[in-house]
Amino acid sequence: MAQILYLTRIELEFGASRLLPAECERVGMRRPLVVTDAGVRAAGVLDQALAAFATPPAVFDRTPPNPTEAAVRLAVEQLREMGCDGLIAVGGGSSIDLAKGVALAATHEGPLKRWATIEGGAVDITSKVLPVIAVPTTAGTGSEVARGAILIVDDGRKLGFHNWELCPKAAICDPELTLALPPHLTAATGMDAIAHCIETFLAPALNPPADGIALEGLRRGWQSIERATRDGQDRDARLDMMCASVHGALAFQKGLGAVHSLSHALGGLAPRLHHGTLNAVFLPAVIRFNAEAASVQREGRIARLAQAMGLAVGSADAVANAITALNARLGLPVGLDAMGVAPALDDAIIDRALLDHCHKTNPRLASADDYRALLAASR
């Protein structure tokens, strides 16, 4: 059955952050806790995002690059001490996912893994979840319009949590807040958005609306990521990248695949590695692997990707090579070796990838040997 749900109120325009106090009032949030990270605060972006408040709300600014259950506990403690009744996430996907984790953990008993998708607990998440308003300061993850969160739990696994109760009540998508994003983060988060659009378009589930959204997101992201990386003040490029991020996440409820299975697995083992960068590195090999899938061949999906990317040739090699070349132009690592990922990690990566929630929605069900080959091809 094809199903796609849009439950988030999305405000997408330059200057949209001025609407934040009104959105808090609309959802009944009187004492919000702002979840952000030290970098966003130091750069002045947090003050910019909260400028419309007469009285600045309380702030938790200790979000790690890959959000952890330990950080969730710290934020829950502050939320309870201050009597907060909701959360505003200001930052990239890490801050938004951490805020979702706090909204869940503050209202649901037990360790976080109890509520994880692969543990079967996601279906038990209830409407007690605290409201979250998301204000992205990067253009990549799309968590601001998504029902899921990715968190590293106490046993070291990087797990997904998926329930519509976790979907933010509002997404304030203000490209103004991304103008100062450094080039390397613009590139890495932008490739995350592009990976979402590509991988969800290749996923085998029937969902034509999601496919159309993904292709338009890919078109915008592909045409603008280099401009946004080269000149952060290019407002048209920043708007396109914000759209690509939103499009990718609106569509990826259809499913992702092996790119994300591998990125989640390796990200849990090496939290220092940026998720978007990992997606960029894994994309070429996975595209070549998925080109042989029956659904991909039958529907000419590789050629449709190439068209959205403006490529003259519609083959898997052409698409994969174009992504590899783009990664190089953006200054991203050329492979896992350049990121310091030793082959000794392969067995652990494969074990975790096989259990990841994105594994079964890949167009070709990858075996352990397939994942080993994909890792080798991504070196």
C-alpha cells in the first residue's frame, strides 16, 4: 500500500524565524527548552534564531556531533529542573534528533533502546511525547519534517526511532540561518540531503508522490550545492539547499537503503565521523550495486536520476562517477581510507548494517558479502 503523511507545519522563507514565538503559542508551549550545540551558540546563530522572543528561553547547548543517550539524560534533567513543557531544536540534525530523544525520554520510562524501531518499541510510543519545534541551521538531515530520530544508545549502537508522535509540530526553515555555515559543513550536510533524495527514489516501495518530491529535491540540491559551498552568501543557492533538505525528508518515509545502513553502522562505531560525509562516500558504490535491482531496471530509475542531475548519460557508472567527482570538488574525503576507517572495522560494520532499519528497504537485499564488497569499493 502506498502511504505518505505530511503532519508538520512548515514555514519556509528567509526570515521565518520571526514566527517562532507565535508557533510556540500555537502548540501550547509556554516554557520551552532550546536544544542546540556550542558551535551554533558561539557563531551567534542561536541569538539570531531566538531574536523574536521578548524573554529568551532556557538553553541546553551540549549536543554532541552524534547525539547520545547520555546527552539525552542531561537535557531531560535540565528540562525537569526548569519545568519546561516542550522543546525548540536550533541546529543541525544532531540537535533536532537530540530534542526528539528528550521529548521521548522525558515522558516514557526505561532506556532509550526500549523504544527503538529494530527493538519493536517504536510502535508503543504514545502521544505523551513533548512537543518539538525544529529550526534547522543546516540544510541536510531533514529531521525537521521527519518522524524519526537517530541516536547512539548506551550500548554503542546507532539506532532509529520512528513514530509520528516524534514529528516536530512545526518546522521553521529559515535559509537566513544557514548563510554563515562553513564550507565543509555546507558540503557535508548538502550531500546528506542529496543522498536522501537519491536513496529514497531508488527504494522499491510504491509511492509516486514521494518519488516526485525526491527528484525535485535532487534537482535543486545538485544545481546549487557547489555554489552554496563556494559562496555561503548566495541566497538562491541557500534556498535551494534548504528545499533539497526538506524534500529529501518528506520523501524518505518511503524508505532508504544500504547507504544509510552502512552510515548508521559506522557512525555508531566511530562517532567522530560526519553522517553526511559517510553518505557521500558510500553513494557511488551503492548506486552501482542497486542498478541491478529489478525495480530499478524496470522503471528506468537510474536514467531518471541522471536527468534530474543534468547528466548527458543515464547509466549507473555516469551517476556514480558524477557523485565521486562532485565529492572531490566539494573537498570531501575520496573514500574510507582518507577518513581513517581501517578494514579491521569491516566485520563490525557489516554486523550492524544487516540489523539496521534501512537494510530491508534497499532495492537489492544486501548479504554480508555484498556489504563487504561495498566497503571495499568505498575505500
